[in-house]
Amino acid sequence: MIEDWAALAKKLSADIRELRVGSPEVLKAFSTMAIAAGAQGALDPKTKELIALAVSVAVRCDDCIAFHAKAASQRGATREEVMETLAMSIYMGAGPSVMYASHALAAFSQFDAEKQA
């Protein structure tokens, strides 16, 4: 189980930088897609990060949880919004999503506490 979500996010960022060197065209395209998908539109960026967090739980991706919990905190998501988001993930993903929802809540709580400090 992951205890330090900020350390995981930092490590992953370093690993992704290496991917950018080895596969610059692919990572540039992925980054462009991420920026476009998260941009203000009919849904605001905070809502889009909550959706990304829900999908992270549903597909059981700890690395994704780290990035999207951090981004949700940075975009002003509240604990209550995260809890409702995780409830929908649990509903859609059943038992395994309960376990990953606990990971997402721990990650969000750590990032939110850092932001408050």
C-alpha cells in the first residue's frame, strides 16, 4: 500500500521526464491531449479532475490516482466533492473500487493537507 502519495507523484514525474526524452513525439501528443481534455468547457477543470479521479479508481491505477488526487486538490476540490466522486466510482466498480477509493482518499487527503500548510 502506498503511504506517501506526494513522493509517488514526484517519482513518476521524473520517470515521465525520461519518457519525454526517449519518445518526445508521443509524450508531446499525450500532453497536448491532456491539456485539451482538461481545459475549461461545458465542464470546469475541477469537475474534469474529479472525473479523472473516478476513472483512476475504476481502472485501478495508483499512479493515476496520485496525479489526479493532486490535481483535484490544486483545482479546489473539497473533501465532500471527492467523497461523492469516490461513491460513484464504488457504485460503478463494486468491491475492487472500494479498495482503490480508499487509496484515492488517502492521496487527496495528503495533497490537501500540504496545500493547507
